[in-house]
Amino acid sequence: MGSSSTGTRHRMRSGAMTRKVLFVTGASRGFGGLIVEKALAAGHSVVATARNPRTLIDLFGNHPNALPLTLDVTDEAQSHAAAMAAIERFGRIDVLVNNAGYGLLGAVEEASAREIEALYRTNVFGLLAVTRAVLPSMRRRRSGHIINFSSVGGYVGQAGWGVYCSTKFAVEGLSEALAVELQPLGIHVTVVEPGYFRTAILDEKSLGAKSLAVSARTIEDYRETSGALRAAAAGWSHAQPGDPAKLAEVLIKLIDEPNPPIRLPLGSDAVAAIEAKIAQIRELLDRWRSVSASTDFDGT
């Protein structure tokens, strides 16, 4: 997506790697687990966190560069304790990967207050808690990189994913503001926007599980929109275009970028959806420009 000032396509640099300390949330499965695996293979140190780190301990407990920790991101005290444990073990945190989160499938009206609040506690407030816990050490060192996982759904709203998209829109806004606040302090922020990747999230056995909740309530009037998505979701499983291993590889290369992007869409479907949204916004501005500008005081 990014390009240099000469208009040539940007490619991430492949020079000498600097060994870094990563702090990864939601590391027991999916993107998080792959990022931990590839980071350790590349020689980095990793603080791998999860609500139940048993899998992490089994896989990486004996690795000299791995520190598996219990962390429920909705528990702010645990976030601070995990950050302190990371610094005590490795002396610093160079890269925070806010990966923990889950989806909610269902129309906006179908989602209950309890389902919405639980989603925000993890996807938004949990991300904020971990970020606030890690930032003091990054500020002291005037160095660091925060990578926040959003989604193409954080740029383009989609029927059936409305509440989930709203949490990712929040992550996008927070990331943009953080990037401005932290730039003078030498700390970078990147929001990652994956499209559909070939994980197990849409498997029949995964629907309604930890990675993807499904609203308990259904409303017949939404049968052709969110209802159609519910019916089709499991059939898309393992047909998604994105390769999770390639995403993890990109993330490991990204942390060596001296000037990483504020946004990084990943997947050809994400690129296409964002390009279409940009075109729609341009058309809207052109059509409604006179109305939009008409609300200023006269003479301004």
C-alpha cells in the first residue's frame, strides 16, 4: 500500500535484524501463536501471554527466549503485572503486539448489551489496558513499536459484523491518535488490517467459541443481511484467501522497519475493500461538498 516519494512500490527492508523483545497478547492460537513461533525462530525474545497459557508453556516453556504468562487483558492489574514481569526478565519491551480479541457475528440490533460490553472489554478496553501498562517503559527509553490488530472491518463496516466493526473502528482511531502523541518520543504505532485469512475462526466448531461469538438472538427481518452471513459463515472456512503464516512473516519483518506505516492492510481482499471505500468517500465529498461547506459562518 505504501510508496516512496519516487512512486516506486515500498518493500520492507531485509537488512541485518536487530534482536528485539516482543510482548504478544492472545498468543495461544491464531495469528498470535504464529507470531510467537516465528519471532523465536528469528532470534527475538518473546513474552507470550494468554488467559490460559497452558499451550504456550507446553510449546515454549523451555525456550530460553520465551516467557509464557497468564494475562486476561480485561484485568488491568494483570496487564501491569505482566509488563513488570517482562521487564524484569528481559530488561525492556521493544514491540507490543496487541493481538488479543474476538469477533461477534450478528446484526447490531440482535446483539445484547451483555454481548456488546464483553466484546468492548476485550477488543478495546483490554487493548488500552495493556498499552497503558507497557508505554511507561517505552517512554523512558524513547523507543518502541506498538502494533494494534484491527481488521478490514475497522475501515469498512459490514452487515453482520456491526458491533465487531465498531470495536475495530475504535482501535483505528486510538492508533491514529497514539501515533501523533508518541511520534516525538520515538515510539511508532502501526494498526494492522487483515482481510479474511485461512484460520479456524469460521469452522462450525468455532462458531460461538472463544474466537468468534454469535449473538444468541435472531430477528427475522435481518434474514437477508446478517442472517445470510450467519448461514454462510461456516462454508467460507478454509476458503479465505489469506495465508496466516505469511501474515506472521510480514509482522516479523515489520518490526525492523525504521519508519513503519501507521496502517498496514494485509490481504488482497483488504486492499480491494479499502480502495472501494476511498472511492465511495471521494464520490460522496464531491456530490455533497456545497452542502457540507454551507454550514460555516458567512464570510469565513
